[in-house]
Amino acid sequence: MRPDRPLIGALVCLATGVALIVGYCHGTSGISLAYPFTGSNLHIDLTTSGPGVPGGLLLVAIGLLFLAWSLLAAIVSQISLLFQREDRMESIIDRYRAPSFESDNYPDPMTEHKREV
């Protein structure tokens, strides 16, 4: 189980969902900076209406599910690396490579071979 595809799907769904929510929003924002930083504040008022509400929330929920799935896949992948056996398919394929062309079976007559005397 590889975590790369669910992670890509999670990022796409999360980005699209947040873009829908922010794209259909209308509101105000304000920032106040003061010298003692404890007096600084940031106020953001977002109100989303229309198709951005159900579509954005649905895509964010699907993105969070994909993110949880990719996290689980990454944990399972790391655990399986701890208990890696030698007869796994990847190690069998790496040990044997079939010739891809007929010329791989025979030496090239155009190459120069040096003989030791």
C-alpha cells in the first residue's frame, strides 16, 4: 500500500474545497498592530453562501478522509519495511533480468576485445 496517490487526492480535494469556500465568501477583515504585541489583533469575518457551502464542505471532508487513508498507508508501509522478507516480489524481480533484445544474448562483434598475453 503506497501513500502517494491518496496524499495527492487529499491535497487536491482540500485545496478545491477551501477554494470553493473562499471563492463564494463575502465578509470583512481587519488587522490592528500595536507596539506591545499583546495589543495586536486580527479579525476575519467570512460568510459563505450558495453552492460553495455544500460543495466546499463535502470536498474538505473527502480530503480529510484521503489524508487519514494516506497516513494509515504510510504507517503500514513503514511497518512492512521492518519485517521485509527476502522472497518478496520486488527482490525476486531485481535478481533476474530477462534479455530485452536478441543482441543481449550475444557479444557485439564491433567492439574491440583486448587479450592478455
